[in-house]
Amino acid sequence: MTRIFLAKTSISYYDEMMHLVFLDRREIRMDKRVYLLTIVSFVVGMVELIIGGILDLIAEDLDVSLGKVGLLITIFSLTFAIAAPILLYVTSQVERKKLMLITLIVFFFGNLLAVFSPTYYVLFASRIFLAMSGSLLVVLCITLASNIVEPAYRGRAIGIVVMGVSGSLVLGVPIGLMLGNAFGWRAPFAFIAILTALSFTGIYFFMGKVNPRPTVSLGEQMATLKNRKVFFAQFTTFLFLAGHMTLYGYLTPFLKSTMGLDGSWISIIYLIFGVAAVTGGGIGGTLSDRFGSKKIVLSVIAIFGLALFTLPHVTFALPIFLVILVLWGMSNWAITPAMQSYLIEVSPETADIQQSLNNSALHLGIAFGSYIGSIIIERTSVEHNATTGTVMVVLALATAFISMAGQRSREMA
């Protein structure tokens, strides 16, 4: 649940980063196992978007189109979004450490299946197994983190684990790209399988048993969407990420076809985007605290849409392209803390549920955006992906206005 921690603590993303640097001795002693869970969450998170940097390598080796390979992102995100709340509810009575070890085994073999996939369809099946097991592992990492520290440190422990997931979503693509270019597209999955085995060993020896807690039923979770402002806020997240993934999921072929860049330069561009995204998360949290979540949500969406629309028109000049890329990356993650704060403001009594639903909305957006992107590549060319993504971002701006207009009318009443 990459966005649950703001429901647990008022500390902004930026403040969370500062706390990681200035941890006191007592917390370091308490949090050793939390860092193990952070590693697990990072390993799991890498799998989702790692395909993005090696689309062309997979397409060439398995003799399929780029659009078809893009569906590997779609099916993962779609499965992740649907499976997370269902598996959490189904496994609600299973002891948490035991469940995590079992799920890590499934995740490990899912990666091995990807490594040895002889056909596209076997790789497709591996993505489903990885998404189902990965969605549950992220929830378990957060659950265990909140149980192994004292109550006063739960919010911070959750924030640390969440940063592992966030970092993996940003760094997964460049890591996959570098390994893929050096050793072939199967290498990133082999690397993740090795890290999964090490994670299993760490959890087995260092994590104690944790009894399950009561969970909220699926019906109760979905019922919160009857609130108009909550529904349109969640829909904003969906459209925002869909617009982003329409281009980002196919950034490698976009850079090769429009700018003629090679693997080394593409890796650098992904790294620049990643650094900008992490920085944007911190800036977004700070600005949200200072100016209010609603203003920042609207401003960030507008900047993001403008940057996305501009990218294809500045490919003739690399320095200008990099400036727009940084704005794109920063605004992509700057919306996260602001949107989470907004959801807490509009529905404080269901804050935890909204973070879970927002995570599902995020992954549904990734799935939908990557799917639309694959259609555009198949029927036209990758150069049109940014324009289509911009349309979705404009719609996200509209739904954000609708949600906040409802909020203002209630406040006036």
C-alpha cells in the first residue's frame, strides 16, 4: 500500500526523509527489522515497472510487438489492484510471518518462471503470479512494521517501509534497463529472485510471529465511495496515473524513435526522472502543509499536464528536454502527499480505507494507461502517446475540481 502512511502520521514526505537521517539511538535499536521489511518492499516493488525499460529487448527475443509487451505492465497493475484487498481479506486469519514466508516463496517462483519463460504467454502468466503475491507482500510488510515497534513509532516505521516501495517504483526501471542491456531481459528477474531468496532468509531468522488483526470487509471499503468528493478524488488518481503511464510505460521506444538515444543515455534519463520524482515527493509534502492540499493538487496536475504535452515538442534539444523531464518527474510524485492529505481531510473517519482504495486506484490507472499506450503504438506511433496521456490528465484536473467543488459547498453549508 504505497500511500497508506499519511493516514497514520502527519509527518510529510520531506519530514520522513529527514527523520531517516536523524534517527536517535533508541529508534535505531528498535527499527533494525523495519529496514529488513523495507528491503522486502523494495524488491517487490521493482517488479511492477521493470518491464518499461526493456520492452524492446523482450519484444525482439519473444518475437512479439511492443504493444503486446506493454500489456505485461497492464496485467500486473490490474491484478495488483484487484488482488490486494481480496487476498488481504481471504488471508485475514493466517499468522502474518507464516503468510509472508509462503508468499515470498510464490513470489520467488514467479520470478523464476519469468526467467525461464520460453514464450510470451508463459511470461504473461508469471506476471499474474508476481502481481498477486507482490500485492499481499506489500500489505504484510506494512503490517509487520507496525507491530514490531512501540505505538509511538508506528507511523514512522510504516513511512520507512513505504519509502522502499516508492523508491522501487522510481528506480526499478533504470535498474532493469541496466541489467537488461548488459545481460539480457531475463537478468532483472534473476536478480529479483536472488534478492527474494535473501529476503526469505532474513524474515525467517529475524522476524517473530505476528497475530492477524481484524480487517474491514470489501463491502465496507467500497461503500465509502458513495461519498461524492471521495469518489472523484480517487478517480483523479486513476486518471492522473493513467495519463502518466500512457507515455512512461513506453518511454524507451519513445526516446529511441524521437531522439535516437542509445541504452546508456536512456539509463541516464530514467535516473534523472527517478531523482526528480523522489525530490518532488518531498516538495509536494512541504507545499501541501504550507499552502493546503487542494491548491497543491490542482497546481501539480496542471504543471504535470503541461510538461507531458510539451515533451514530444522539445525532443530536438536535449537540454530543454531534460528540463521538461524533471518537471514531469517532480510533479508525478508531488501529487502523492497532497492527495493523501486531501483524502484525510474530506473523510477522516475512513482515512485508512481511503489509503487502501487510493493504492488500488493508482494501480488501476497504471494498468489502464499502459493498455491505452499499447493500442496507440499498435495503431499509430509512440509519438502520439504523450498527447493521449495529456487528455487524461486534463480529465483528472476536471475530476479534481468536481471533488473540491463538492467539498466547498459542504463547508459553506
